[in-house]
Amino acid sequence: MWKIVIVDDDRQTLHGMKRLIPWEQLDLELVGEAMDGEAGARIITEQEPDIVISDIYMPVKNGLDMIDQLRREQFPGKIVILSGYSDFEYARQALRLGVDDYLSKPITVNTLKDVLGKLIAELEERNMHRVEENELRRKLELYEPFVEQERIRGWVTGMMPVNDIVTVEDDGAYLAMVLEIVRNDRMEGMNTRNWNLFRFAVGNIVKELKQLHGMEGYFVELHGHYMALLLKQPQAFAEERFSTQAEQLARSVIEAAAHYLRIRMQVGIGRIKPMLSCAAESTEEAFQALHDRRTTPDTTVPVFRYNPKGADKDPSVELQSVRFYQEMAEALRGLEASRAEAALVTYCGKIAKYPALSSAMLQQTASELWAIFSYTMYSSGILLEDSFPQEEVHRRIRSISVLEQFKEWAGSQVSEICRRFSRSENLKHKQAVDFMTDYIHEHYAEDIRLAELAEKVFISRNYLSNIFRSSTGETFNDYVTRVRMEKAKCMIMEGKLMIYEIAERVGYKNVPYFTTLFKKHTGRNPSDYVKIP
């Protein structure tokens, strides 16, 4: 309900306005009246009305001075001047003060209804914009942590182009650590959900120990059973101290994981890089250190440093490409088979130059790739274990002996996953949209909310909004409005109901707002339609 305050020193005008305004029809409520500008300003400040109707000439404080005070106090409502004086200077001052209309006494009922209807429509539109802005702000706040994680993952994996890394953040030296949960007999047969719980627990341990060691940096989950910690060199630390502190942190994480989670971990550490845009190089080195395992600062704790000499000799380091794994995960998350195929071709071309690739290396990579597929699909609510017998998957992996077999296996798995789940997802989406359109046509007179429909079809509100727009070419709200306007047009042409009755029957209590939407949709006012013989 919209609130109005009337300010006029003429009692007859006050009574007349209260009698002329169609309060119920326009969904209006009188919340205050005053006979001078000072009292009017006080009531308006207290009641915060949506619309103010004021005279100019009044005792104590005139209308223009009152409006000037209100505008200086940032009053956001609509203001209409109703005056018995048609003076250009008054009109000019009123425009300068940002009044919304200037009317002369006496005023007709129709004119008053038209002006108030126009103001209410503007208020409705402003409120809609405010709701949209609040919703956008809420979404930004909701998704900000995920956006931040993706940005950090881009730094760590090198998937974010160097030019996209903000210069302000590229202001110090960085070192990457890659943490691996080591598979053992206890891990065999463990489902994806339990693996995710372990990864989450490890993340909590890393974040807590990082603070205890006085280190600053970013933790991010990668593919499969790998995670990364990107550490920033403190200004007070020399390079050697930074390196030593990173090793101590790595050992603490391994010991804590063994003690609290009873899992074995190992850590690879890359070299210190002078800036954030080079961080991905340190990540690659950390992966290479894990699989080279030639140098370690402590033989009792598996913390491995990158050894460039070892990397030159052993082709296995080239098998561990964090960017390749991340590209495959991203492609599968979007069910983009062609993107995954392109990444696979590039990767196989990169490692084909090593003729001494062993079957064990290829099988290990295939096994890790399948783990990535499982984690990725699980994050989308799909358990690959339910669709792909694990014994058969592992049997095929064990049969890989040459690069072409690895390439054929990986390509066929990606193709099958995308084919199978794209089809089921499309069917699910079609069923959801069909349900929504049927529901809208049956319940158009009710307050239909997308969030409620999302609960009925078990799809998130934001995802459902995208699905609906992709399928119909319209937003959910636009579709609801169009259905209501078409129903209203049919009722008007039948000629059995008044406009305000039709507005209510299609879900609008505010008749001016309904009229505005109807004209926007059809290009004509409701009264322009007549019954067709």
C-alpha cells in the first residue's frame, strides 16, 4: 500500500482531496495531513510517505521552502504541487526542486487519478529496480567466495592469462606447494564423497597451520587427490628463511594429517618466483618434484623440492601437467567433449616426444584422470560409480601400454560421459520447463515465485532461471507477465468485467501498474480494446 501526506492550509481542499482520491482502487493510504509547511515537513519525516501533495502559499513555512528542506534531507518520495496560482516563477522554482507534477486548482477527479496512477507506476518501476539491484548484490555476495577460488585456481594452474592478473596483486614473490593424498590399501574402493571429506579436512588443517607458521597465502583444491598452497613471501623474510619456513609448514601438514585423519600425504615444493604471474611455473615444478622424488630435506617426511637436473632426465615429470588436468576438469564440468578432446590432443602431442614412456606411467596418469572425472561430476551431483562399473574401468586402465591406447581410452571415456549425461540433463531440463509453463498457465492469478518452483523441480533457483530463459527465449518474470497480459486481453474483449476486476483476476491489485504493463505489452491501453462481435 502506498502512503500519502497532504499539506494544505485550506480545510475544504483537504476534505475534498480525501473525498476525490480513489484510495482502495489505487491501493493508497492517507498517513498524515498538515496545514502549514513546518508541520508538513515534520509529519513527512515521521511517516516517510511515498507521495506528498502540497500547496504553495501556507502560513509559518510555504510549500516551496518545505520541499527545499525535504530535498536537502534526501527525501526520496514523489512530490506534487497543487496550487491556486499559475505563476511561471513558482513553476520554475518547483522544477528546480525536482517536483514530479505541478497542478492548478480546481482539479478534476480524472486528472487526479491519472497523475497518481502515473506516480504509482513510477514508484513500482523504481521498486522493481531496487529489488533487482538487491538481488544482484545478494548474488555477488553469494558467489564471491567461488569467484575468488576460481581466480586463485587460475593463478596456480596458469589457466588465467598473465594479462588478467591484477598488477596490484602482482607485488611480491610467491612459492607453490602441491599436496597429495597418497593412495593406499585403505583408500582403495573409497567413494567420491569420502574422498571429498578428506580433501575438506586437509584444507582446514592447512589453513590453520598456515596461520600458526605466520605465513600468508591461498589454498585451493585441484584435480583428484591434489591440492595446492600458494604462499606469498613476507616482507620481513629473506628468501632462504621463506624457503625454510615453507618446508616446516609442509612437514607440519603431513604430520597433522597422519595424526588426526590417519592418512598419508606428501608435498612437492616449487621454486620461489618473483611475481604472481609466474606462480603457475612454481606449481608445475612442485608437481615435478612429487614425481621426481630425488631430493628431500628430511628423509623421514615426504617433502620434495624441485630438482631441475632430475626433471631434464626423467620424462615422467612431463606427465604431470596441472594445466592439462585442470582443463579436462573444466571441460567435463561443462560437458564440452570437443574442448576436452582438444586438451587431450595437445597433451598427448606434448609427451609423444618421449619414446621411453612406460606403461606404468600411462596407467598412473589414466588412473588420476579417472579420479578427476569422478570428482568433477560429483560436484555436479552425478556419481560416475553408479553408471560405470569400477572393475571394468580399472581393467581397461591396466590394459594401457602405449600412448595411443591412453589417448583412445581417455577420449572414449570423455565422449561417453558427455553423451550420457548431456542427454539426461537435457531431458530433465525439458521436463522442468514444461512443468513451469503448465504451472504458470494454471496459476497466473497467484503470486508465482521462481524460488518456489525451483523447490518443486529440485533445481537451484539460478540454474533454473538460466534453463528457462534458454528454452523459452524469455526470462521467468517476462513469461509470467506475457501470460497474464494475454489472459487479460481475452477478458477485456469478452466485455464482462471492469478493468480493475480483470487486473485482480490476473494477479495485480494495483490497477495503474497493471495498465502500464498492459500498454507496454500490447502497445495499447486496456480501454482501447472492445468486445469483438
